[in-house]
Amino acid sequence: MKPFHNLTNPGKLRRLRQLADFAISHYDLDQPELIYHCFETNLLYRVTTKSGERFILRLASPGWRTLQDLQAEALWLRSIDEDTDIPAPKIIPARSGEFVLPTSIPSVPDPWNVSLMTWVPGRLLGGYLNEPNLEKMGALFSQLHQHSGAWTPPAGFSTRRFEHWLSRGEANSILGNDLSPEAAALPPASRDLLERMSNRVEAAYAAIDRADLRIIHCDLWHDNIKIHHGVLYPFDFEDTVWGFRAHDIAMAMLDLLETAGEERYPALLAAFRRGYTALMDWPIDPIEPLQIGRMLWMINWVARNQSQWLGNMVERHVPVFEHFEKTGQIILPKE
């Protein structure tokens, strides 16, 4: 049998379908039918039972998120289901009672962590970015923040925290002593600017009151939300982590800025804030430095994975960082 890593992409998918069929056999479902949904980092299958119940089966790519990360997601989803009326996916236990199954078959190397959740109805919110829907999105964030602020995770829950622009163990390839060759070749003025931005971001995280630490979604941008009959349905909780409300908001609002553009963004941000503050006080911590941190993370990702583009990436962000130094505000890099 040909090794898995030597297969074409269609060949890998055929092998992984065998893994999915094996995984779904561990759940008490009535004649489940699996249909390929997508493979973007994780492999997803739509599952429909004989009675018409619908689920999503997720095979998490090895090395992407740890088993403990995914167990944290499952525990929070379970608590959200039990304690709130937030329409997040329901996590379905396997016959063994486990919420995350490390699953392997001989023809596929490495175990893939498998989760089964209820299907989320609706369409992606990114196609419906208007002020009424951003108010609903703000209210959704505050509901999640209220819940996690009052929730005590069980013993053994992940201790991972997002309190730096690098918080998942990534190497720092643009600053410090282990620069990539491309980072070392950047103009001195650009390297100094990156250093100043990093210091601003670290100072911003250090200034946040640790009493605000709670579980956050950490990736609840508009296309990790569906809208169905006017109701917002959050999903994709795999980045569940200890963090701060300002960080959670900052990441989503940067994605909003990039999608909606600089002209529409202020009104949409104001609508989001109205929805949020109808239920909960707005964080006192500014979101803009944390958004700069996200940009540094993206630059670092390019340095590690597509280093030939690093110079261009940094050059495009120089005006953004200089504008932030002068005004404290975020603008988009020019194409």
C-alpha cells in the first residue's frame, strides 16, 4: 500500500473517508450518511441520519490543535448548552462518553482528533454585514463573555492563555535572536518599527486587568457566525482559550475592517458596541494595539512559511504601523 504522504490529494481524501467511516461508527446514530463538506485545515463531513437529524463530523488535522485544546472547546460548548440559550453547536458524545476521539486506522498515519456536533443552520453573516446584524453580533459577544466570566472550568481544563501576539508556541522569526535570513535583511528602519510595535502590543496586554481573564472564542469573526431567521448562530470554537474580552473583540473587529472597508467600519463598529453595551460594559482596554499584534502575527507567519514575500509584507504594513504610532488608529495596508 502506498504511504499516505505519497498520495495525491484525492487519494488522501479516499483514505480519510475510511477514517471518517470508522469514527462515525463510535456514535449512536441511526444509519448516518456522510457527505464531504470541505477540507480547510480540518476535514469536515455533513452527517444526516435516517430520521433527518443533521450533524457535522470534524476530523482535526494532526498538529493543528492539541487534544487538550479540543477538549476545552467541547467542555465550553457543553456548558453553553446547559447554562444558556446561545444557539452554539451541541457537542455530541461518542458511545464511550468522550467528546473528542483520537482516531486512527492502519492506512492513515497519526491519530486525527474527531468531534461530532449538531449542524448549524443559516448563511454566513459575512454576506449580511449591516448595522442591525452588527448589534446582534455585539450582543452575542456579551452573552458569551457573561457566561464565561461566571463559569468555572473543571479540573484539567486547558491552561493556555492568549496574552501576547504569539501565544501558541510559534517561533518568533521577525524579532529577537533567531531571525530568518529575510527578516535579518530588512532595512534597519523597518526592523526598528517592528520592534516598537511589538513593545506597544506587549505593553497593552500587560496593562489588562487580570480579573478580566476568562474563556474566549478567540476567532468569532463574522464568517464563524451564521444567521438564520434573524438569529445569530456562532460556531467553530476550536480556538477556545483563556483570554481577555478586548482581545476577543479586537480580532473580530479587525476582520470586520478588512471585509467592510475603512468607510463602512466606524458605523458597523458603533453598532457592534451598542449591542454589546446593552448587556455588558465595554472593556476599558483599547482594541487597536491588539489588532497591531494580529498584524505582527501575520507577518511572522509569512516569515516562517512564505519567507520570499516577507519584504513585501513588511513594506505594505509600514504605513499602517506609522499611522498607528501617530494616531492610535488602525488603517488597512494598501494593495
